[in-house]
Amino acid sequence: MIRLGAVLLALLLGGPAIAQSTPTQELLRGKNAAINPRYLLQDPNGRALTNEDFRGRFQLIAFGYTYCPDVCPTTLVEMAEILKTLGDRAAQVQAIFITVDPERDTAAVLKTYTEFFDPRILGLTGSPALVRRTADNFKIRYAKVREPDNPPDRYAVDHSAGMILLGAHGEFLKKFAFATPAAEIAAHIDTLLNSR
């Protein structure tokens, strides 16, 4: 009974799932084996979503924020290009942009922002605590950077960049470094889709 309680507590706190991994998954994880691909956030309509809501589809995830001057827009342009390159097969991939600035990035702001790049990109937000837990699960680092003379709501957010790919069962597959060519990521996803 105590062991079952510990397992349930670990699952609720975002601990690693108890599951067998295939050799392919172990190779794909590589240095990122500690990534726990779980989240509980809100979509633009305020509906709670988890990583489980996209079972059967790949998830291509980027973290960032709408006030980001360069890295985030570049990443979303590349994400939109990946979806375009995949053509009809993009329906098997859910593109997701998770904010690291939930205080300013409301659901409505995120919706407008992501739809500018591609309406298929889903913006997710949540309470600061849920966003922090999600970022920790995905090994994403972020921190506010304030200039001394700026008002409290004028700040930047230093954060990890790149995209993370989850498989059709929600498992972590690969982390793509920032500036990995969109064509390369699309080709990688296309190969995985062909092997299903």
C-alpha cells in the first residue's frame, strides 16, 4: 500500500513514468534521457490540456514568449515551414508553443501570436507554477531579465531555445537545437511517419 502511494505521488508530481523503453527510444533519448514529456496547461479557450490529449499524433514543442524579439519568431517561422513541408501529413503532428511568460502571455495574446505564423500552432499557457513545472519536466531553463530603470512589466525572459519532438504515444524522441534547418526537422519527422 505504501509503495502504491509513493508511485501515485511520483506520477502526480511529474515523476518519471514506469514503463519499458525500446532500444530505439533509448538511442533517440541520448543525453536528454531525463526529459519527462508531461504538461498540464491551458489552450486559448481556457480548456485544460495535457500531453495525453494528443495521443496518436506527434507533438513538436517550442518554449518562448510573445515579447521575444528574435529567437521565438524565428522558431515559429521554422515551425510553420515544417508544417508546410509536411503537407497533408502535418495533420499527424501537433505544433505547440508553450509560453515562459504566463504573466503577460494570456490565452488571447498567445492565440493571436501563434495564428500569425500558422493557425495550426497551438499556444499553451497556465499558472506560473504549472508553466515552471512543465519547463522543468522538459529541462527548459528560463528567467526574467530586468533593466534597473524599466517599470516592473517591462522585462525580457532569457530561455532555452530549440524544438522538442514527442512521439505518437507521448514519448520523448528528440531535441532539435535552435537554428536546426526546418527542412532537416521535417525530413526527420517524415521518416518517423513513414516507419509507423
